[in-house]
Amino acid sequence: MKKLATLIFALIISSCVFATASPANLVPASPVADGNAVYAANCVKCHGKDGRGFPNWRAKGQPDFADANWQKSRTDAQLINVTKAGKGKLMPAFKPKLSDDEIAAVVARIRAFGKK
């Protein structure tokens, strides 16, 4: 009788746990890309740590990510497209190298330069 009572108690407790658990707790969350890390690994060498770029590259059309006017003149969709497809001979396409989540994280990092 004691074993039956223990079993029933365990079933009730486990039922309560499953009933109150949210679906988010039952399914593992997908990893979120770290925009700082992706930018550091893929963008810093050309765009610099501060996002301002380098004088020799700016003369060839490289943007200054910290410039408020530049930030206002571009949509996130435009930044995503340029990052995926590249631009001219100097900006390589990153679609083969970065996931959509990583590209979105880089765009968020680029936007953060404009807030400083």
C-alpha cells in the first residue's frame, strides 16, 4: 500500500511539473549569434574596432558606421543584403560564410556604432 501511495504521489508531482512547464522550457533554445564576436572575427580588419574604417579604405567608398547620417540613410535590410552579397571588389559576400543569425547580429553591432 505504501508503494502504491508513493507511486501515485510521484505521478501527481510529475503531472504538475509538465502542466506548468512552458513550451520554451521543454524545447532547447537556439543559440543567438554574438554580434561583437562575429564582427571581430570577420569585419574588424577592414572596418576597424570602432566601425569608422580606415582612411585609405574610406577614400574608396568605405562607410563610417559611427556616422549618424550614414546610419539614417541605410535600412537594416540594405545592410543585410550588402553583407550577404558583398559590394564591388572590396566588400566580399559573407552569405557562404555566415548564417542569417550571424549576419543579423553583425547588423545589430553596426547599428550600435551609431549610438555612441
